[in-house]
Amino acid sequence: MFNAQTTNARAKSRSRMSQELAKDRLGIPSVLFFVLAGVAPLTVAAGVIPTAYQTTGLTGIPAAFVAIAVILGLFAIGYVAMTRHITNSGAFYAFISRGIGRAVGVGAALVALLSYSLLQVGLYGAFGPNAASEAAAHLGLHAAWWVWALGAWAVITVLGLLRVDITGWVLGVLLTAEIAVILAETVSGLLHPAGGQLTFGTLSPADLTSAGVGTFGVLAVVAVLGFVGFEQAPVLAEEAKRARRTIPTATYLALGVIAVVYAGAAWAMAAHAGQSHVVAAAGQEGPGLLFGLGNGFLSNAAQLLFLTSLFAAALAFHNVVWRYMYALGREHVLPAALGRTGGNNIPKAASLAQSATGLAVIVAYAIGGWPPMTDLFFWLGTTGGFGILLLLALTSIAVVAFFARDGLGESLWARLISPILAAALLTLIVVLAVQNYATLLGVPAGSAASWILPASYALVFVIGLAWGALLRARRPQLYKAIGLGAYAATGQLKPTATEPA
């Protein structure tokens, strides 16, 4: 009798452990490293900001980053309030499922998977060409871009299977050096302004509408895409130490750091080149607009760290993708194999599935001979960012709906006012993004890419809605557990009567 009870207890323990991530392994620094690595500060500072100056012809980029930080701050208030009541590695999926409805949550989960996958694989399109260029210039090694991309892919595949805290510290080392160089370049640029006179014009709110109200729309879309990744902290909640404190703290710290780094770097570029000349300089110099702010050592360090920034972001997004796969597999919305973990609490099947996706994309682009910087990095990265923007707007609505049924002790500001303001502003930015999608991609108006890429989200969302409806009809017990996370496997928590269908 004793042996049978012991065996059953061990079997139950193994069953639970097979569907759990590693608990209490990530403190505030590690969570912050994951979040900021996904944001890829140096990639944005050296790549996105100069491109924004060049393509928009506008000088209000620094002010736009400040304005978007405020809007995302409003979003974060309700977002972190949700984390105090819902812990799930598929954050958007769980929040929208528990707020608006399970079928909508499944649709949102597929949008999240597509968004983060596009962001992750798109980064190989920038890493490969830049690594090839640096290797040829400094090491005398000559190889096609896809060779270097495959090298990065192989390392990320291995790291994606290691304990999560190990990955967090790898990201931390790379990120610390990255931000240090950006700040050094920024200070150098501000200390050496054009004409010897430091001006604050590009930080002025008036610059946001300098060419009409539509100016803000273009600037807002560019700026919000630069912040993509800041929302990742709740994805790590199941593995965080003291999650109720760690996740909000990391989210707000990340938002503040990003705002300061981006606004400061964009301001320094305009100050160093001159506000009236920064657009032309961006077109001529590209990433050199940032790299040229400091001395030779800083410039060389920044160019090297540009590669590590791309690598760190690809690794961070790889981890986000497998967490969403894991969340969906654990609840049997996707194949259950994706929701099982091994001895180090990593869902190997989910991690390897994302690695297979990356490999397939690199090989396809190599065989097709398609330009990696534009068609892979820029197009897929922009589209991935647009998908996250959609999820931010939808999640704000979910926050309002969730707390409308029961305030759960949250303040009126956190559960209603700030998420309503965020939902309205983010929805406006979504509309502006759709209207200006061709501009965002740098393609002619009416181009096939300008509507096919954003329309892909409508397609996967509808597929998710249909799959959710089918689960509701065919597997009602499974459907009721959608969004419950670890509780879906243990059965310790049942959805309340006030939750949406």
C-alpha cells in the first residue's frame, strides 16, 4: 500500500513538473536584461533612429520618444495591475482570454506568435550582412551573409535549451556594454554640438506637429516600434522571484531606461549634426550618425556591439516565442508536446520548433537570393512590431473588461482610467500605422507588401477565433481552461462565473 501511494505521488509530481517552468530563478536584473535585450537599444539607436530621420524628413524624433513613453506608461499601469492577478508565460494570450473572451485570446495568441517570430527571424537578416562586413574588414574572412546568420542561429539554438538564468546573464553582459556605449556616444555628441551651441528644439512638443497633425502619426508609429519588447516582463512571471514586485519594477525600469536612451541618442544626433542638417546627414551616414558622435574607440566599439545587440535581441525573442508555444501547448490549444519541459524546466520541443522556423527562413532567403536587410530585417521587423502594437491596444481593452467584473482591490486609475486612455491612444496609432504602412516599409503606395504583411494578422486572428470556437463546441472542458496557465494542468483553479465565454 505504501509503495503504491509513493509511486502515485511521484507520478503526479512528475506530471506537474513536466508542465512547469523553473520557479524563482529570475530576479529584477535578469528580467530587466531579457526585456531590454528584446528592445535592442543599440539596434534602434544606430539603425531605426537615423532611418526615421531620413525617411520622415522630420526632426521631432526625440520628442516622439518622450510622448510614446508617456502613452506606454499609461498602458503599463493597467498591464502590471493584471500581472498581480494573472501569472502566465503567454501574457497577452492570458490577459485577453480572461478579459475579453477565450476565443479572442486564442486569436491574440496566434497574433503574438506571428509577431514575435517575425521579430526574431527578421534579426538574422541584419546580423548576417553586418557580421559579413565586419569579418571581411577586420579579419579578412569572406563568406555570404547566410553563413554568419546560420552561425548566430546555431548559438541561439543551444542557448535556447539552457537554464533560463544562464541565458539571462548572457544577455546582461551584452546589454550592459551596449547601453554604456550608447550613453557615451550620446554624451560626446551633446558636448560637441554643431556651431558650439546646444539647442533643445527637437525635444519640443511643438516639433510633433511641425508639418501638421499628420506629423504626429508618422512620428508616433516610428517611436512605438522602437519600444517593442518593453512589454515582455509578464511573460517571465512564472519564473520570477517575488513576481508581484519583480514584474512591475522591471517593466517601469525598462520603460524609463528606453525613453532616456532613445530620446537622448536622437537628441544628440540632431545636436551634433545641426537640427537643420540632421535629415540630410542621416541619409548620407546611416548608422554612422550615431557611431560618429564619439572618438575612434567608441565608434569601433559601437559597431561591434551593434552585432551583439542584434544577437541578444534574437535570443530574447526566441525565448519569448517558446514561452507562448509552451503556454498554448500546456493548455492543449497547440500540441501538448510544446507544453512539456525537461530536467532544466525548458520546453525543448517549443524551443526547437522556433529554431526550425529560423532555419527555414534563413535557408529560404539564401536560396531565393532576396535582400536580407530590406526584405528580411526591415520588412519582417516592422511587421512584427506592428503586431505587438495591435496586441497592446487589445490588451488595454481587456484590462478594462477584466476589472469591470471585479475591481479586485485595484484603484480606479489602474483598472479604468489609464487603460481607457491607453486603448484610445494606441488604437489611434494603429489606424495611423495602417494608413502609412507603405511609408513604414519604404515602398510605393499601393505596393503588395504594404497590405499583405499587415493583413496577415487578420488572417491568423480569424484562424484563432475559429479554432477557439471549435474547441468550445468539441472540447468544452479544455476550452474552459484557456488562459488559466499552470492551473489548467492541475485543476486547482476554475474560471469564475463572471469571466467571459
